[in-house]
Amino acid sequence: MCFCRCFSGAIPFMLGWVAATGEFGIEAGTLFLIQFFWQFPHFWAIGWFLYEDYEKAGIFMLPTGKKDKGTALQIILYTVWLIIASLLPVLGYTGQLFITPIAAILVFLLGLWMLFYAVRLYQLRTAKAARTLMLVSVSYISLLQIVFIVDKFLR
């Protein structure tokens, strides 16, 4: 996956913050980081279950170029980085982007949910496991945003 696409895919969270606050800072960068790490497991899961279609077109979406343990391991590693990035706001170093410990627990549980399916893909290496991970990743990023927003308004 081209890093130009990776950066552009991670910009929406960041731009949302800048549009809402009129400021660019650590908060926007943290949101960028979350989206950046999220997109790898998400798109590699898509690349996995649509591998044959991409192969016919001569496009290789997976980091190793094939559906193997190496690709599945990278999906796990990026999911771990995603969990870490998603929890940064609870530490108090991300400016106005802050979540409470209760929200952090929810975010952590969401991350474990996604990690479970990333590990499952590593174990099974099937199109079905990849499709499930993709659906979980969409749910993860949506629920993460809801947790961040609800936490802000309940404080």
C-alpha cells in the first residue's frame, strides 16, 4: 500500500478536529495517528478476502503480496499499535483530546475485540476470517468515535 494513500486515508479525523476547533495541534495529530494505524488492518483484511479479484487486476494489496502468516502478523502488529494510539488520550498528553479512565476501558475492550479477530485471521487464514475482521474494524472505528464523543459530553 502506497504511503501517500496511507496519509490521505488518515486525514479525515484530523481535518474534522481542525474544522471543529480551528486549531491544528497534538489533538489533530493523535486522531490522525489512530486513523493511520486503523486503516492497515482494515484494508489488508479487504485485500485478503478479495485477493483473487485484486490479483486478476494485477494489484497486490497485502504487505507480503500474498495471504500468508507474514501478512496476518502485520495485521496483528498494526492492531496493537492502534490500541496503543487509541489509548493515548487517557494519559493527559494529548491536549484538549482527553478521555476518562472509564472511556479508556471501553476503548481498550474495543481494541481487544478487534485484536481477537486479527489473531483469528492469523490462526485460520481464511477469506471468512478476513471479512469478519473487516466488519469488526468498521464497527471498531465507529464505536471508538462514539465513545470519544459521549465521554466528552458526559464529563
